[in-house]
Amino acid sequence: MDKVWVEFLLGLLYNRLIERQMTIFMSKRSQSQEQRRNMLLNEPISRIIPKMAIPTIVAFLINSIYSLADTYFVSSLGTQATAAVSVNASLDQLIMMCGSLLAVGANSYIARLLGQGNDKRASQTLSTAFFTAMGIGAVLMVFGSIFMRPMVRLLGATASCERYSVDYATYVLMAAPFMAANFVMNQCLRSEGSATLSMVGMGFGGILNCILDPILIFGTEGLRQRYGIALPFEIPAMEVAGASLATAISKWVSFAILIFPYLTRRSLLRLSPKNIRFDKELVTEIATVGSSSLLRNGLAVVAGIALNAIAGNISDSVLAAVGVCTKVLMFPFGIILGFATGFQPVAGFNWGAKRYDRVRESFRFSARVAIIMGVIMAVVLTVFSDTFIVAFAGTDGEMRRIGRICMITQAIALPIHGWVAVVNMYCAGLGDAKGALALSTARQGSCFLPILFPLAWLFQAIGIALVQGLADVLSLGLALPILKKLQRKIDAAEKAGRESHV
């Protein structure tokens, strides 16, 4: 009997200790959540947007580094191998398309829901987007693996680089469900003000990819011969397939890191299959805003396939040059997109909270900074364009010439691209689906495809190098009237709010 009482008292003490620790944990979490809300509503705009944007920019830059690392290490295998990596950039875009609709749509809706204090509905939005993205990615993985060779030929692989394209696509497809889900978690963490957690998830995976690339591409023996690095284990040289496996491993690790705050309840949102809802309102909110990102990435795939096909018909050197230029320009584009992405939840949260003064202020600040950053990066890229291209072109003179023209043209248009990106995120943050759709599809859709074929027909390789920069300039004419319409929407909402309080 005494033993029973001792066990009872110990159990009671244990339960009290657990209850006390849970109370402390919940209190700290509640304080952290309240701090995030206060930050989005009350901190100075000039402080909060950089705070939100810098982790996202760092994550995008690290992502750009490991994407560029694939191209850099593979380029030592020859122009055909480099061309294959360029072709498979369209595969990355295809996987991104699987998650982008859900990620961007969920981000915008969640930011507005949190601004209104509706945490439960925000968690339902996250869960629905996450598990749907995993399912779509799994479908792409299965069918892409079954129809591998037709797929890489459709993406633009030439006969000479088809083998390398298949090698690169193999492992990337195995990571497709996790890559699609990563997009959703990244966007949703940002929507609640947790941009640092998003950065850690993307950043660690990117660093790991850079480490694994030379090991898996060249093998331990090749690593020792090329760089004098000896490892205590043996790995065979996998060449292009090694770059693919390194990318897949990094995506799996990023997934594990990004899902951690949801599993440990360190997020404002709750991720669970029980929260999945496919009701009309939720699906409509995600689809209307997210459709702009879906169409943008879809058009990016179409544009990439068309560009690869035209460039490949000229030569593998031109195909490789366009691909290398795209990878190098991921750095400035990552800075611009990261900054605009950091601005979006600030605008969306304050729109939901009816703080229209902060909505306007956040746009003005972001637009100025985007233009200034664009000018600075344009100067750097123009001055050092030849240096950047030579690192990948080696002795290939045609690849060097076309790559430099392509880079300078896009660099000149960077300030315009930055400003348009901010307007695009302004539309997404405020739930203006039509405006977001028009702008997000302009760069590689309505302003790109109509001029691609005429320029390629008239100027051949030079026309291919010029097309993206010219498309960026043309997108300005679309952004100006959309911005005016959006400003009228804010004025009308503010006026209605004043009248309701009279």
C-alpha cells in the first residue's frame, strides 16, 4: 500500500513539473507571437522591411550559389555537360510551378488572416497548401521518371547533351515532392514574420549542396587530384549525376529543417492533416492570388523550352551561354525578389489590419530601395561581365561573346525589373489577383514570347541574348497603370473606413 502511495505522489509531482514546464513554454511562445504581431503593425517601415527581407535575400543568394556551383563544377566536364544543366533549369522551374500556386496564394491569404487575428483559418490554409504540394510533386516524380528521355528532349536537350540531361534529371525528380513542399513552407514562414527560419532552411541546404557538389561529381580520387583534398572514405565519380544527387540531398535536408518549427509548434501556424480544408473560400483565395505565380512559372517553363530549342539549333555554345548568364543573374534577381518578398507580408498584414498609412509607406520605401539596388548591381554586372562569363566559358569564344551581351542587356534593365517586382508583390500582398497575374507573367510571358521569335529570326544568337533585357523594359508599361489602379483601391478602402466611424 505504501508503494502505491509513493508511486501516486511521484506521479503527481512529475505531472506538476511537466505542467509547469508547458506553462512556461506556452507563455514564451505567446510572447513571441505577440511580438511578431507588434513588429508588423508598429515598428518603423524602414526597419521592419529590411528585417523581413535580409534573411530572405540571404536564403535566395545561398540558393543561387549552389545553383551556380552545379554549373561551375559541371562546366569542367565540357560544353555539352554545361548545356545539359542549362536545359534542366526548366525542370527546376517545372517543380517550382507545382508549389508556387499554393505557396504564393497561401502566403498572401495567411498574412491577411493573421492581420485579422484568425489564426485557426491561417493554419487550415497552410495545411491544405502543404499536403497538396507534396501530392502534386509526387505525381511529377512518378511520371517524369517513367518518361525521362521524352521529357528532357521536350525541355530542349540536344542529341549531344541528352545523356547528361537524363543524368541530371534523375535524382532531382526524386526530390520533387519535398521541393514543392519547401516552397509552401518558405512562403508561409515569411507570412507570419519568421523570415529567419525560412533563411536557415534554404541556407543550410544550399551550403550542403556546395560541399557535396565536388565530392559527388569528381569522386574522392578526382577531388584529391584537382584540389589536393583527401577524404577518409571512397566515393566514385558520378559526374553530372553527382550534381543532381547533391541537389536532391540538399532539398531533403532543407525540408527537414523547414518542417521543424511546425512539428515543434514554434510557429504561429499549425501543420496537420486534420486542418486540410478544400472549401470554396479557401481554394478561391489561394487560387486567385497564387495563379499569378503558377502562370509565371508555367510561362517560365515555356519560355525556357522555346529559348533552349532555338539556342540549341544554333549551337551548344549558345545554349550554354544563355544558361550560364541565367545562373549568374540569379544573384541580383535573388536580391530583388528577396527584398520584394520581404515587403509583401508587411503590406498584406497591415492591409488586413486596415493600417492603410503603413501600406502606402511600405510601398514607397520598397520602391525606392529596389531602384537604388538595381542601379548599383547593374554597374557591377556591366563592369565585370566578361570576368563572370570567362569563369564558365573557358576557351569557348562563342559562349563568352553571347554570354557577355546577354548579361549586359539584362543588367541595364535591372532597376526597372526591381521596381516592377515590388509592384507585383504589392498586388499579391493586397490580394489583387489580376494585377499580380498580369505582372508576374509579363517578364517571361506577354513581354517575352512575342519578341523572342522575331529577334531570333532577325539577329540569330544576338537576338537570343537581347530578348530578356528588352522584355524587362517592356514590362514597365504594364506596371504603371496597374499601380494607379491599386492606389485607387487603397484610397477607396480608407475612405470607407473613415465613413464607417462617422
